[in-house]
Amino acid sequence: MSRKELTDRVGPIFAAFDAKDVAAFTAFMTDDVRLRLGNADTVQGKPAFVAAVETFVASVASFHHDIVNVWSDGNALITELDVHYTRLDGREITLPCCNVFVLRDGWVAEYRSYIDITPVYA
């Protein structure tokens, strides 16, 4: 796949997340999705995924993912990102991030986000 095709594949996932549309975001996931955000424990299954995402979404005023680069390797999509956060106190911060999506039949079966989110809450 070309970079544009890969970006077009992951773009709607980030758009749903950035809009805080948990239902639309979850629609990209398998029923047994595994999620690992930063150094948090891995959660598995859509109910646990939704709970983790809702908790995160409530903890920040807003966020936006800018795709810097994207690659694929087999069934994995790897995205390099700049994530722009607005904290609940209004302070803004941008952090580098790398997400890995492992796909199964076109759906996200594993969502791994490698980021040090500490500055958002410090």
C-alpha cells in the first residue's frame, strides 16, 4: 500500500477518536480487541475498550492526532504521530507517539499506543 492508502486507512480511526465519538471509534475494533495505552494495563474486549477510552476522553479537554508517517508490515499498521492535547486546565501540550494496529479481517484486533502521557497530567 502507498503512504496515502495507509493514511486513508488510519485517518478515519483517528478522526473518530479526536471527535470523542467513542461509538464510531469502537466500530473499527474487533469484539475481542486488546488495548494498551502507554504503560497502563492491557484491556481486552469491547466493553473494557469502551470503558478505558471513556475514562481517557473524560481526562482531557481535547486532543488531535497529526499523522507524521505510517507504515505497514504484514497485518500491522504503524503510525508515527504528534498528538496535541488541551488539558482540563486549558494548557496545551504536544507529544510524540507511535501507535501499532494489528488487523484481523480489516478490523483492529490490537491497539497499542506508545507514549509518555505524564506531561498531560503533570
